[in-house]
Amino acid sequence: MYLLESSTSSSAAAAAAIFTGDSLFLGGCGRFFEGNAHHLRITAARMRSLPSTVLMWPGHEYAVGNLSFAVTIEPNNAAVVSKLAWARERRKYGFTNFYFYFI
């Protein structure tokens, strides 16, 4: 992962961004090609400790696939259904890279 911080920005919301590589995706997390669940947990804890204003950029765009799967597991989860509709709408217009706030 790469964390970029601005030393000149006066806006807290625009002060930092993290590129998560293969660790975190919209609607999912990485698979264990290298390392194990313990390593992923440490990585997730590091990301979670960042301020909520840090913009997070996933390494790959798997939102529609990940959220489509999530809906099969939790079809009544309004947050998942809503985020899937959001991702599909953006995909219609050619957006393939989504950033999001980590909450």
C-alpha cells in the first residue's frame, strides 16, 4: 500500500489518500496469494487506524462483482443493495475506478 499525504493542503479532506493495492476492494478484501489471515488482519487494522478523511483507492475495481455476491448472502441488507446500485450506475457511464471513504 502507498499512503500519500499533502504537506501543503489546507483542507483536511484532501490531505491524504491511500492506494490499497490488493489488500482492500470496494465490497471485499484480498485473497491469500501471499501471507495469511493474520497478515491481512494486521493490514486491515493499520488501514482502520487512519483518519476517516483519508481517501482510499482500491488496487482493482471489483465493486459490482463483490457486491453482487454480497447480495446473494444478505439480500435484505439495504446498504449492500444501495451500494451495488451505485456501482452499477457508475459502470454504465464508464467509471471503472471508485474511491471511497473508509468508515
